[in-house]
Amino acid sequence: MLDDDLAPETLAAHGGSAPDPATGAIVPGIHPSTTYVPDAAGLVYTRPDNPTARPAERLLARLEGGADAALFASGQAAATAVFCSLRTGDHVVAARTMYFVLREWLGDFAADWGLELDLVDATDLDAVSAAVRPGDTRLVWIESPANPTWEVVDIGAIARIAHEAGARLAVDSTAATPVLSRPIEHGADLVVHAATKYLNGHSDVLAGAVVTAAADDAWEGLLRWRARQGAVLGPFEAWLLLRGMRTLHLRVRTASDTAAWLAARLAAHPAVVEVLHPSLPSHPGHELAARQMHGGFGAMSSIRVAGGHDAAARVARSTRLWRRATSLGGVESLIEHRAPVEGPRTIAPPDLLRLSTGIEARDDLWADLDQALRTG
């Protein structure tokens, strides 16, 4: 284990640990075994615990300032585990703007599980306060910045609202990463990541993670749920995830800087109606993001294209360097016409294109977007 006083960049670059004392290996090993002699290291079976996953979990917990972390088989598995650990009859307040697949799942699950669910505009603190029921609400769920319009939510204020009502606050911080935002410092109880995205960063691992502020009974319950449901990450994927996290700070900062540079240029483009990125002073959450995020405003942005749905579709088809694909957070830049992907229940405007900025040369990225906007 490395010293606690090291900078996060240093912790991540070393994978959160010193060389293997047995072999001197710089890179941690992979343990593919599914079963163990129980008296060797306290391990029994790989579903509740795997020694390949623990270095990545420990590193993520340290980066987030949490007490512990747990890896899951996907970001969706990590997020749904938080809700599945609730009891029938519990009340949940969740942000209306969140990852579409989770919102769709939650709408169905809440009814089946017997949860009472209220979806609110999480940027409206009065609406959040009005939705929370002291003594009944068990969980408040927010995302910041929120996909795909990149609204910024006041984590500290909502944490206070949740805690005064006896509820816990969970924050999906996939877009921000611990490089730019540490929700636990603002009062969050749980931080959730689609680790497929920035934590891994190479578009080759499906993974999720939950970080807890306290290793309490509720956390132990979530770990039991993970083990019993089998929603665990495989050893090779855990090893790849840790490899990706070693360059997390370099990737996120580079991509965030480029995204802000592009946002400023796109805001003046004649084919763009609106740019949604917290770096812009015109963004409703700019001042809050400047206080709550550190070192950048994130690499995710969206643009609304003049000409509506059909024009946006043409632009997405016209890029050459920006790959027309779903997901986000990889080293390569992606563009997606979001509303058709989400379908009829989407809240994404029909003219919205979601941009996941990678680490390519920013002039190349701009030239490609510019030609697509002019010819699309």
C-alpha cells in the first residue's frame, strides 16, 4: 500500500499499490481462480471477493475519499444494486435527468419492487425539498453533470436535504470522475460509476463501481446483494480496469480541456443553436460547476443543431474522425444523435448531438466537426 499523503495522480499512476513483495512485479497479477483453500488468505470463492479486483477497488476508494468500493459487472449492475438493496415500500427521490437506461429500468423496477418513486428536476432545490418525505424517503439519487444535457446539480445542498429527512444520497459521478469532483466531500453517501467509461477509458471493459463514504451496515447489505446476485466483475476485466485507471488523470484533464476549447468555438458556429457544457458562462450551472468541480468541467458536451432532427442526423453521419457510436469516456471521440437511440420516451431534444471528447489533437477534432456542420 502506498502512503496516504501522496497526490491522487501518483496513487493512480502506481495502481494504488507498491510492487508485489513476493515477486517485485510492478504490475499487479491476475488471479483467475474461482475457488480457494480457505485457510490461505481468507478467500473462499470468487463471487463475493476476488484478489484481482481488490487493488482497483482500494484505489478507487482512495481517489474518491471513501471508506470502501465494490466493482460490478457493469455500470447498470452497480446502479441497480443501490436500488435493489432497498425494501418494499421505501420512498425514492431521483433526478429526472439521468442515464436513460437506468431511468427506464427504475420506472419498471419501482412498480415491481413496491418502491415509491418521485422524479424531480434536481437543479431545483425547492422541488427536491418538496419531494422528500422525512421518515419515508430512504434514497435520493442524482447525477452531475447529468447525461445528456449536462446539468450541474448542487451535491452539498441536496446532501443536506436528504440527510435532514433521514435519507442517503447517491451520486452518479461517471461524467465527472474523481479527477474533477469528489461527491463524498460534499456529503454524498454513495458514489456510482459506469467504470466502462472514464475509469477504464479504452472502450474495452464493461464494468461498474460503487464507492461508500462509510463501511456501515447498509454497505454490508449492498455487498451481500452483489454476492448473491452474482453481479461481479471478472478477474481479467478488473485487471484491465486497473490498467486504465493508471492514466485516468492524464486522460480526463486532456479531454476536459479540449472539450472546453471546442465548446467555446462551437458556441459561435452558425450551424449550432446551443452548446451544453458547464465551462461556458452561458451554461445555467457554470458558477456551481466552478465551485463544485476542480481542474475542469468534464469532457462530455452536447450541441443542438440548426435545422432540427434531420440536420442533426446528417451532421452525425458526416463526421470522419468523431466516430458515430454510443458510450463515452474513451480515448477516441464519439458523436451520437441521442434522441433516436433512446426512443419515444427520451427527454433529449431531437436536434441534440452528444459529444464525448477524446484525447486527439483538438485542431483535428474541430476541423472534423466544422466540416460536418457546414456540409451536413
